Amino acid sequence: MKNSEDHIDKLFSDKLKNQSFDIPAKFISDLTNRLDAAMPTQRKRRGGIFFFLLNGLFLLIFLSLAFTNQSKIQRSRVGNELANSGVMEVTSSQQGQIESDSGITSDESLASVKNTLNLEEMSSAGKENNTMESTNPAFNEQQEKMEVSRGETTNRTARDQGQGSGMFDIKLLEDRVGSTSAISQERGNDKGIERNSDSNFPPDTIFIRDTVIIYDTLLIRDTLVVRDTIIQKDTIQAQVKDSNKWKAEFQFFAGVNYGAEGLMKTTTSSATYLLEERALLTPSFGFNVNAIRNKVSVGSGIEFFQTGEKFELNSSSFTQVDTLEIVGFDIDTVIFNQQTQTNDTIFIPIYDSVSYVDTVSSVANWTNTYAWVSIPLNFGYRFDFGNWALISRVGASFNLGVSNATGDYPSVSGTAVVVSSIAPVAFNMDYLLQLEIRRTLNKAELFISPTYRGNITPVIANSPSRKFQSFGLRFGVTMRL
Amino acid sequence: MLIDSEIVKKIQDHDRKVILVLYQHTFNVLMGAAVRYKNNREDQMSIVNTAFMKIVTGIHQYKVGTAYFSWAKQIVNNTIIDDFRAAKNYKQLFDVDAQVATFEESEYSAIDYDIEAEALQTMLNSLPPATKIVFNLYAIEGYSTKEISEQLEIGYETVKWHIKEARKRLRNQVIESQIAVK
């Protein structure tokens, strides 16, 4: 009986103790998830998200700056037209709106001044008078061009023909031409003021004739109509015409790109291999010719650049080896039946038969690099900040492959990793986002330009399809032609 | 693969490549234990990977130069025991009265060794869970009855009963299979 028990134990122990198993892919996947959760050191493919956010950021900056400046242009344009018309009329109503002279009201651009001029309707303490504050930048821009004689712009006073009480002032808060720009009007002082004889205007309408230059902020209380002539009309128009001409500039640049399928290192692993992909630092240089009108530019040129990626493949092959080793000792004690006392101790070695897996690892490193000659086409918008300027550009580039280099890409065939050479396409397209920061010197402008480039069409058309993305930094010089 | 201090250092540094090689190296030990206790693949995977994570995170406790597989076996067995004890009212499984029937021993006592491992595994899986784990720990893993009693927090006599019961059942199945072949 005892012998039979031992046989059963031994039978199961011998047959079941040292079995061999293949590792199911699901086990590896589950382990990888557990390792990621426990040891989040190796980054996954987050490049796509990063580039998506980068794209969004560039686009947001471009659109927001363009939108912001659009309102400035509109204000400037309306201001110019007001100056050219020689008549400006401001009428205050309870809603704080501005209405134009009947001769200009139909003009759409002038109508938009209602939306662009900054109006604030405020109540003075203890009075019902309304205060409007407006700024016309067009007047500021033309400050240097205007010549106004002191005699023509001496202090004006206006007489109010409407309400019988209250005092209102028209003040130029920032007087840049001395006394020539000061306008004051005081109720009760009738000197030099002509009453409004035009019955089309409301009772609180005041006319100030002759030349008036208004710089910066104009504080207007109550209702006011300013109808006057701005001299130097021709000068303003000439300058506007000058800015509308097309100009050209030449740019030479050089820099570096950093990228691959993603900026981050990506790791693909299985039980038999571990593949790491890294981004590559590559050079780029070229020239651009930009055509500029006002703030907008259109550019094209020729650029040489490279794209590529680094690979590191660690592959392992496994050989199973059976071994026998002593893993411990059993202590067999002989005990007298009637005296519970250890008489002797025998150490019995415990043998453990285990299967070692002999691992042979190999490491291979290589780089896939593709060279391109590119013809970019981009559209930009310029924002000036004194000697500095910021130009945001969006565009596309059309790339021609200039080398016959093929790329080596690994693929898994069963448990083995096979590396095959694949030729890239001869032509592909990128989209470009740039933010050019310029510093104006005497005859040229230096610039630094963070650039983002992403493939629209893939570099490797067939499997494994590859679309590269890169972040670059360009340095260059711009010369006016 | 020799687990030396350099390998231990790389595992502590979360070197994924080395960890995966170690997994391959240890898999037979872990899976061999898991299949004896768990019947379905999901549970086996849970046991194997939980035990391996304990190995990786507790690699600093491994003494370089000692038998790595014995250490790994100890860990996977502890994982299995923990898993068994995590079940609600697991002690009731060991209740001798709860067993359906006590098998009578077959008169035919000669045992043929020429039986496939898969067939033996099927027989083992047919045991009640409590009997199965006790027999595994005793006959295959080499635990003493006292150790099993302590680990599972059950009585010494209960352990002995389950061992005896497992032997009876398994012997009968082995003999029946032999008769069927003949």
C-alpha cells in the first residue's frame, strides 16, 4: 500500500513537474500592460498626439493673430477714408452709436466704424451727460505727414444751441503738436462758435469747421458733430497707394529637422524581438523668394532636406537545455518509538530537474535616410513690433526624391524577424507650418523660424507605410529686392 | 541565462528587453505550476504574470548565485496559495464532510508509468479544488503536511485526509485508463 502511494505521487510528480510551454501572445500582451502600469518609463507612440497638438498650436497662433490684425486693418482703412473724405461726423445717441454724415453713410467701410471704434457710454456723477471715448489710429499713423499751421488749428470754441444747462468739454488728451490740437468748448461762452443751421441734425449738434487734427484719444461729452477738412489728403493717399504695391524679398536659410514617424522613441516588442525606432536629426537648406503686399506674402523657392529614422533591433533565439541541480536537502530523522528523541539526522539531497532556456541575443542598428529637393509654396502674414516682426506661414511643399537609397524595415515572420529593403516614392507632398521671427537690420532682416513639416502622402507607399513628421529650426537672412 | 548582479541591476532599472528575456527564461516554471492549479487559460495567465511581476519587483530579494528557479517556484506557489486563500470561505472547501463521497480503492494496484502528461493533468483537474491544491503541494511541489497545514491554515489531519483522498481518486482513474487501453 505504501509503495502504491509513492508510485502515484512519483507518477504525477515526474510527468507534470517539468513541462514545456510556448508563450501565448496574450500572455506577453498582458505582461506588457502590467509592466507599463508598474514601470511607466518607456514611452509609447505619443508622437501623433504631440504633432496634432503642435499643428493645432501653430494654426491657432496664425488664425488668432490674423483675426486680431484684421480688425486693426479695418479701423485703419476706415480712418483713411474718413480722412480722405474730409468730413467726420460723430453723433451721440442714447445707445452710444456713431452715425456718419449723409454723404458717407452709404459707404460700407464707414458703416463698420460703428463696430470698430471703441465707445464707452458712461454717466458722469450727478449729470445725465454721456461720455464717449474714441481712438482713431489712422490719425496717429499720419502724424508725421501732416502739416497744420498753427493759425488753422488754434483753439476752437463752440456754442451749444440745445440744452440750457450743463457744461461739456472736448479735449485732446494727448497733445502731440502743442496747442494746434487742443479743442475746447465751453457752454455759455459764445465766442467764435457758429450755430448749427442745418435742420437735419439733432438739436445737440455742434459743428467745428476748418482743419482739425485729432491725435490719440478724443473725449466727447454729449452730442458732437465734427465736420472739417483734413489737409494733407494727398499725402495720406500716396502712402496708402505705396503700401499696396507688390514688393519682393529673397531669403537664404539653413537649419535642422528632427523627426521620424514621431519625435518620441517607440518600442515594439515580443518574446523574440525588441524593436526601437528613434527620430533622426537631419540638415536642411535652401532659398525662398517672397512677394509681399501690405502684410500678406506669398513665397516659393527650392529647399534640400532629409527625412529618416533610426532603428535598433534586439532579437533573441532560445534553446531549451535540461539540467539537474540540487536545490536543497531534506532532513530525515530517526526517532525512537517510545522516547521522542532524535537519534540521528540524515541529509537527503533534493534534486530538481529544470529546463534552462539558453538565450542568444543579437543587436542590429541602422538608419534609413531619404533626401529630397522640395519646392515649397506658402502664404504668410506679417505682424510688426518695431524692429521685430513675426510672420506666420502655412503652405505645402512638393518633394522630389534625389537618391536611390532604400529603407530597411523589419517585419515579423512567425517568431523570426525579417529585415527587407523597400524603395521610397519618387515624389511626395508635405504640409508646412512656420513661425518666422525677424529682426530688422539696416538693409536686411535676420530670422529664426521654428518649422513643422508633415507628410501628406507617404514616403513608403506600401506596407509598412511610413509618414514622417519633423520639427525644424531654420536660421536665415532676408534681403529686399 | 545566468541571473547575475548585472542582470538584477538592469531589471531594477526597468530594462524592458532584459525583463522580457527573463520572462522567457522563467515561463516554464511559472506556467508549469499554474496549469496544475488552474484549468482555464485566463486564470493561468493571471497566476503566471502576477508571479512574474512579483519576481521583477522583488528582484532585489533574490540572492545572486542561489537557485533562481527554486526562488521563482517559491514565488509562484505563494501566489497560487494567496489566490486560493483569497476565495471567500475557502476553508469550507477543505471540510471533509463536504466531500461528495470517499472513493473506494481499486483492487488493481499495479500502475503503468506509460501515461501521457496531458492525461494525468486531466485526472488532476478532476479533483475537487481543495484536494487538488493539497495534493499538488504535497506530491509535486514537495511541501510537507505541516507546511501545507500552516500555509492553508487548515488542520494537519485535514491535509492528510485530502492527500489520501487524492491518491485514491487518482489511482482509480489511472487504473481505469489502463484497463481502457488494454
